[in-house]
Amino acid sequence: MMTEGFNSSPGIQSSAEESRQLGMDVLVGYILLCGVLLSMLLIIIGLVWKYIQSGGIHLDYELAGMNLFQFVVSEVHIAALGEIRPRLLVNMGIVVLMLTPFFRVLASMVYFLAVLKNWKYTVFTSFVLLVLTGSLFLR
Amino acid sequence: MIPFHLVFPVAILAGFVGAMSGMGGGIILIPALTLLGVDIKHAIAISILSVIATSSGSASAYVRDHITNLKVGMFLEMFTIVGALAGAAITLVSSTRPLYIAFGGVLLGSWLALLLIGHESWHSVSDQDGITRWLELEGSYPDQVLGQTIHYKARRAYLGAPLMFVAGVIAGLLGIGAGAVKVLIHDLVMGLPPKVSTTTSNLIIGVTALAGTSVYLAAGLISPGLAAPVILGVVLGAFLGTRLLVRLSNQSVRRFFLFILLILAVEMIVRGIRGA
């Protein structure tokens, strides 16, 4: 089979290498945690605001079909006009949630490239990033 | 519009089960939302959005506890993400009854396969093949129940990869994490320990779900009024489920998983046949 003369004994890594690998776990873990918490925070503030404003937490609006990029642009545009409303906060919560796995993959790619210098996994994560980016621009 | 106080508890339960089993939660959420009167395509779209939240929320803890295998995850993501885009595209043009039956069929298939290997306890792969070694798919994790670090190697990545494409199609198609299928591939095909299987599946699900969500967002199927309670509930449930998982033995996780799968499989198939 094609082992390409790769002879490192499995399971045995130098401790520096090992601690760099563990560093990646921490980085990825915190990106995921922060993304989810920020998203939830935005949604909760949006709902609480809605409740204070109208006495209920029903959000009766739909999103027209658009890709994430158009969604972000329209929300940022509304925010720039100073029209910060419950609806904007809930929408931003959804955007942040969708961008969380995206940034996780992006950070992993950079970490494989710059810290672990693992070309194989830099290529793998780049591919995933490319497909994800493409899907976010889907129409 | 379904009231917040009905959707929220259902979402908590879905998140809890999703994190406990590595399935992602959609498997509970979609049947429940359709029972509350949500159209199945909207339910699928909201479910897959919420799967991003469950996956990321619970994965964040597993990854920091060093149980998840990032390399296994990132290698397999390449295949599952392409599948997810294809699956979501199929759902947009499909009618609803086949969706129910496909949903139940996937669950039942997973249940049968898991049952057949259920009595066998995990032991480390000794015959790692060249391709899997080249892909560096191995690792170790601290097992809180056994109180020691478990070293393991994966095998048969060449078989796991195309199967993960299929898992991606199912995820995109049905708006679930398809974690059941991913866990099976990790367990049976690649020989990973059960906890590494479920937690790595959890990580992969986030990326698959994002690809699916993009398709549904573009189709205008994401409704924020439904998304808000579902996201909040699912994350809360997943948080509770995650804290429980690390304290359980591999056998209890498997038994719990089998139980949930069977109930839902039967439920969805019956609804598909009856015309829901």
C-alpha cells in the first residue's frame, strides 16, 4: 500500500508537538464557545427588548430568500442607519451562529499552516473553507 | 406562528438528546415541530440551523477536554460538506412524504447496525492501513470513567471518506446532523472509541449543518420567529447533555442512543406511510 515511506511510530509524539496539538483544541474550543454565546446573547437581548416594547416575544416576520452575504449586508445597512430594533438583534444572532463553524474552519486552517506547519491538513481545511465560502454566496 | 412556550421546551429536549448521543438534535426536533404544525420543509430548515448551535455548543466542551479528534474531523468534513449541499438541494425540489419515510429509514438502518455490534466492547485497532497512517488519524483522550488516557488508531479512512459523503447527503436532505450515521462510520468502519466517535461527529456536524443552512436560507425557509426559541432551547439542552456525557460509561451512552433511535424510526415511518 502507499505509505510513502512515512515511518513515524504512531502514538508517539514529541511533547512540544503534543502541546501544540492541544493548543489547537483550546483555540477551536473557544471559538465555538464564543460564537454560540454571542449568538445567544444577541437573540436573548432581541427577545427581551421585543417583550419590553410589545409585551410579547412573537417575531412575525420571514426572511426573503437570500444568501448569508446579502443577509449580512442588509443587516449592517439597517444598523448603520441607526435603526437598531429587536428584529435586527435576532437576525444578527442568526448570522453570528452561521459564521461560527466558518471561523472555526478558518482558524484551524491558519493553525495547521502557521503553527503545526502540516501541509496535508492545511490543504484539507482549505478545501472545506472554499466549499463553505461558496455555499455562503449561493443564490 | 407556534407560541414560544411550546417550542422552547421541545428544543431543550432535542438539544439534550443531541449532545448525549452525538446526533445533533434534529432527530427529535423535526418530528416534534411537525406535530406542532410546522411544515416539514420549514422544520428541516430550522432544525439544521439549530444543529449548528448544538454542535458548536457541545463540541466546544469536548474539544477543550481533548476528547474530539480534530484531524479525523477535518479530513472527513471534506466529504460530508459536499454531500450536505447536494442533499439540501434535493429537499428543495422533493415532496414531503418521501422525506418522512427516508427519515425513518435512516434511523432504523442506524439502529439495526448499532444493535448488531452492541455487545462488542471497543478495543484498539492494531492493523492500521497505510492510507490512514499517512493521514495521521490516531490520538489519545483522557477517559474520566476509566481514569486513564486511552490511546487509539483509526483504520480504513479510504472507506470512511465516501461513506461520510453519504452521511452529508442525509444531513442536508433531512435537516439533521446525521450524527447517527457519522458515529456508525467512526465506530464500525474506522474503529474509533465510542466517545471519540460521538464527539468528533459533533464537531463535523457543525460544518455540514452550515452548508445545509446556506441552501435553506437562500430558499427563504429560515423563519426567525421560530429560529429564536429553537436556538436558545437547543443550546441549553445541549449544555446539560454534554455535562452528563463525560461522566457516563461507553456502554450507557450506547444503550441510550439505541433506545432513542428505535422510537423515532418507527414514529417517522408510520407518519410517512399514513401521509402525516
